[in-house]
Amino acid sequence: MRPAPRIEPAPDDHAPQPEDVKASRAARSGVARSRRRLFVGLVILVVVLAGAAIGAWAVLSNPTSSPAGSATPATVPNRPPFFFRIGVVRADSTGRDALNAARDSSVVIAGRLSSFYDTVFMDPATWKEGVPDRAWLLFDSSVRARARQESASFTLGSQAASLKSLRVENTSLSVDVLADPRGNPQAAVATVEFKAEGLLVTGQLATITNTASFLFRIEGGEWVVFGYPSANTAIETQALTPSAGPSSSSGTSASPTSASTSP
Amino acid sequence: MSRRNALLRIGAGSLAVIAVSAAVLVAAGPIGKSGPVLAQPDVVEIHSAHGSSFVPALEGKRPLFILALGSDARPGQNIERERADSIHLIGVDLQHNRATILGFPRDSWVPIPGHGTTKINTAMVLGGPNLMVQTVESITGIRIDFWLLTSFGGLIRMVDGIGGVIVNVPRAMHDRFSGANFKKGRRDFNGSAALAFARDRHDVPGGDLGRSANQGRLLLAALSKLSTVFGRDPGSLLKWISVGYRNIRTDLSVPTLLQLGLTATRIPVDHVNNLVVPATTGTVGSASVVFISAGARAIFADLRADGYAS
């Protein structure tokens, strides 16, 4: 006859236990919990530190995510949109003080220009498929066809298709706003400088410089461009060759060969 | 406790490995990059450079005509109801980006619609800028599109507001009445100097006619400066318009003035003819007057055709 199996009480069993056994079990249980917590804590710490290290590497190796804010990684999925920071705003009043109107107008104009530059320069979809029609809505209908004809002055032109990645180096935007005697904005001139560096599929570095001035007026409640006294886009390419080492050149640190992916 | 120490050692070891790895990664650059980490450009090539410009100007086959007036109103007087001592008809050939400044001597003895024949500058006293427009239209047969009127103070403020102008003074001027005291040559004028230059008629050849030509020179100097500053900073045009608008009376709206300003930037200074209506001096009763010569008709006809009189 087999003995009946011994049934061990569960830890939460309220069956009476001798005091020393209870104390011993409690101590073992406490140590186990403590070790588990320690282990879990270490794992979390390791994961956090690993993430931080990878993040630091990404930041340092890819300046497109610099804290400057205007630099935007073009090829990272869900990239933040490019946005101009507004520099100087000048109110040119023909009557009442129009500084507030000028500030408000400059914000709207900066938004419109930012959207345009984001689309035509920074959006990988544009590199692949060309400048979308909607981008040209920045221009008034009276000048839109002309601007499209001269698109190479505003965009990457034929170089877009060979672009692999792009990051903004520096930008500036100043806005002059002309107001009527009542202080209502009538026209504005926005002056833009935009510089970006990219990598072509050929492995060449490309430096893209765009400078432009845009004449704005309000049509149908929207600020639109009705002229451009100047619009220039220059693209310089540089062949990359291996160097002897870091000390061989002082100007080699700007490399857009980041971890970004091609479109 | 030995197991706990082991765990701690493992954790610390892992951290060390990760920290070292991170440091190596940071130093080495992106993962997967082959070859030397740093590269230097050895060939620079301008791959493409495109530039374009479009300044929307007034367009049309018909020339544009503007009457620019200077009132001799003193402080406190209504500038629209005092004599117009500076009278210039500006014709703009929009198709060829050229223009003409045609000055009328203030003492020109002309018929004024509804008021008989008298000195041209009286027209503004009698009927304001609108009668000045009608008078010049009746003399020339040219339809005037807009008028602009400024005063002594307005001229000073405008010139100062745009940072002065550089005027080519054709000959030395020393006139105690106007305060003009200039050597011949290129002179940098502030507002007060510009006014003195524009008012002096006592020691300039031809008196009133010579003064009218000098006023045209002042307009040319302003146009020259506008071209220069607009080329450097297109936004400066808006400043010019705001300064101008605050110191003139006009039937122009701000947007139209902007269009005119943009149009002006497209006209090279050497495409502008500065003329004075040919005339002879004489007297009517006790008054010194100027009689517009018959030859002026040819200039009016030339100007009327395309806005440019050669």
C-alpha cells in the first residue's frame, strides 16, 4: 500500500506552522524576491543604457537630428517637416504702426515657404516622383507657369533623382511687410537662404545652395508669391575618395553619409 | 549572496560591454560603413546652377503717365491749395522699360481749363492736383494716369528716409536764397541739401528752366539708388514705398504704388530722358513768365505715342 502523497502547504496556506520553519521560509522567499527585483532592474537598466548608447551614436553620427531644429533628416521615415526659423521681420507702414500685422504675416509666410522647401527639397517622394503640383500653389496663378518653367531655380532639378540622402546645413528667412494706412498688410518680401548637404547614389557629396527673394501679396485670403526678384539654386558635387586619415584634412567632417535610407 | 554577486557582476559586465561598444560606435561612425571612416573631397564640380528673376511690372501697350508735383506750401498751409513750383510729367514706356521726365517751368503761361490763361503753377491754387492734371493734359494732349504731390518737408523726409541720394551736380551752385552751396560733381545729398538743390533758380543757367532740369536730376538720382538697393535687398522697396507714401498725397493706392515701384526697378537710369519743355522767357504786364515754344508740340507728340521722348 502506497503512502498517501504529502501535500505541501502553499506559501499562503494558513495552516499552522512551527515558528522556525515559517521564519526560514519567509527569509528564503524574501531573498528570492529581492534577487528577482535586482535582476529585473538590471535588465531594465541595460536596456535603457543600450538605447541611450544607440541614440548617442545616431545623434553623433548623423547631424540631421541636431538640436538646431531646422536640420531635418530627409530619409528617416516619419521625418519631422522642415521649418524655417524667422529671422528679421520689418514692418513698412504707410500709416498706422503695423508691427503686429507684420509679425503675424511673417509667421504665415514662413509656414508657406517652409512647406514649399520641405516638399521640393527635403521630401524623398519628390526626389523619386518629381515636384507635386500642390507645391506650386505657393505661386499666384499669374506667375505659376513661369515659376514651373524655371523650376530649376527653386528645386533640386535633375539632381533630385540621384539623391540618396539630404540634410539641412543652415537656413535663414527675413520678411519685410508693407501695410496700408490702416495697418492691413498688403505685400511682403521674403528673403531666403537655404543650404543642404546630401549624398548622391554615385557616392558623391552634393552641396545645395538656394537663395531667393519672393514677393508676396494676399490673394483670396492667402499669401501667394507674385514675383521673385532673384531665385538661384546651385548644386556642387564632390567626389569622395579615401583619405589617409583624420589629420589629412580639416574640412572633411561634413559627411552626409548617414544611416538614412534611400527613398 | 554568491548568486547575487554573480548577477551584479554580470550586470556590471554587460554595462561595461555596452558602454565600450557605444564608445567604439560613436568613434567609428555609422554601422556598415566600409573603408576608411573619413573621406575628403578631391574634386569639386559645379553640377548645376540655375538663376531666374521675375519682377512683375505694370504691363500694357499704352504708356503710363504720372504727374509729379511739388507744392510750395509753408508749414500749416494746405499743400493741395498752394502753388505747384515743381511740375514733372513722367512718361513710362512699359514695353521697352524706358521713361521720360518732362519738366514744366512753373511760370509757364498756359490756358487753365475754366480759368483763362495764367501761370501754370496757379492751377493748383485754383483747383488742386486735379486741375493741375487737367491743365497739363490740355497742354500736351496726354492722358495722365496718376498724380503725386509732395511738399518741402515731404521731400526732405523722403530723401532722409531712403538714406540720401547721390546727385551729379552739373555746375557749382552758391545761392543764399535756397541755401544751395555745392561744388560740381557727384554729391551725397541728405534731405535738406536735396531741397536746396531743387529750389535754386538764381544761379543756374536758364533760371526756372535750369531748376526744372535739376529737379529731374534729383528724380534720376532716386531711381538710380532704388535700382541699386533693390538689387541688393528687394525688401528695401517696401521701405521706400512706406517712406514715400507717408510724405506724399496721391490718388494711388498702396498696391498700385507697389506696382509702380516694381516697374521703376526695371528701368535703367540711362533709359530715362530728363527734359524740360522748351520755352522762352518774357513778361505779361509786370509778371515774368515763360512761353512754351512751338517746338514743344513735337515733344508732346513723341511722348504721347509711347511714353518716351527722345
